Amino acid sequence: MPTRKRFVIEMGMGIDQHGQEPTVAAARAVRNAIAHNALPGIWEVAGLSSPDDMIVDVQVAVPYPEQVRQAEVLAVLPFGRKSLTVELGGMVVQGRAIPGLNDKNDEMLVAIAAVTVFVETADL
């Protein structure tokens, strides 16, 4: 029976300064978490034949989590068997509403994300 083992954990932050969209902040946090890494060890160490064989578990903390469109956040990830947990967190910062940017209010939304990549290994 295969066992899941953590391969890497990356953290990121994302902000929606205008528009007050928690989905935008969450997607930016995930993109930030994965933006500066390469995972050659998926092939060279873990021995996966396809990047879609890795398991990618995303946890995002953001204001107004019930408004997050989960499919849009997961679409940021190019590969893997993906899952997402969204919870209340992040930060609301007072900004400045600009009517030309369709702001609803003065809020800027800050999200944080943790992206964990797991690989399945055979028990020996």
C-alpha cells in the first residue's frame, strides 16, 4: 500500500488592492508560492514518470473565504492531483477606493497560502 510523503512545502502571499476579490488574492498567493521553484527531484529522487502524479495540497487563508471560487485558485497550479482548503484568515487593509477600478470599498485583501507537494512511495 503506498504511503504519502511530503516532498516540498512552499508559502506565498497575494493581494487584491482593487476589486475586493478574495479569489484574486488567493490565486496570487498560490502563484507566489510556486513562482520561484523547480522540482527536478520529482523525477530524479521520487521517480515519478509524470508531474501529474504528484499530489498538490493547497491551504489558503483569506478574508471572506466563502466567496473564493476554488476552481480558479486551483487553475494556477500547472500539474498534479490538486486539492484546496480555504479558511478565514489573511488580512483586510484599508486602502483607497478608486471608482475607475470598480472598487466596492476601501478594502485591500491579503491572502496567505501554503502549497504542499506529496509523493506516494511504496512501502518496503
